[in-house]
Amino acid sequence: QVQLVESGGGLVQAGGSLNLSCAASGRIWRMNVMGWYRQVPGKQRESVARITSDGTTNYADSVKGRFTISRDNAKNTVALEMNNLKPEDTGVYYCIAMIVGARLPSYWGQGTQVTVST
């Protein structure tokens, strides 16, 4: 089993910044991809950013150039730096862990709320 615990999030004005962090424990060594999904009101959960154990990153088009994902393999942590936030970034952000090539994440954190006001 893998446990994922998020921190960060909150309320910010449009154009502002927030940082999310996620600490993983358990059999995380089996999960070579970590990242973030989000649940925007009225929409399905979507992948925001993912990073492999060797540092290869993947971003949703909507966040490219604004969000940066990073990972510390020694500490089993993953972080998401979010800049120039927009109201449409509002949602619940979930830390995820998965095996590369899998269609969906194997493990999810409990989620943290990000609210961007106009």
C-alpha cells in the first residue's frame, strides 16, 4: 500500500501563487510516476502534472508555463508550484502515484482545496 498526504492549497487572488506538497509512504518504490490531478466543479478529474522517477515531466496544456512539478526521490515527496493562477484553476487537487504507462493512478491523496478569486 501507498499513503499520500497533501499540504498547501488555500485561497488566492487571480495572478497569485500557491505551492502544494505531497509526502508519500509505504511501497512507493513500485510507483515510478507521481503527480497531481484536479477536480474542477462540473468536470471530471484531470491530470495536471506528472513526473517520473528520472525527472521526465508532463503538463496539461492549460497549466504549461504556469505550473512546475518537482520531485525528491530520497524524501518521497512531490511538489507543485502554481503561478499566475486563474479562477478556472479552482478545484480540489489530488496527489497521485502510478506505474508508468498505466491508464489511471493507483493511489490518491485525500485532496486539498485550491480557490482562486477574481
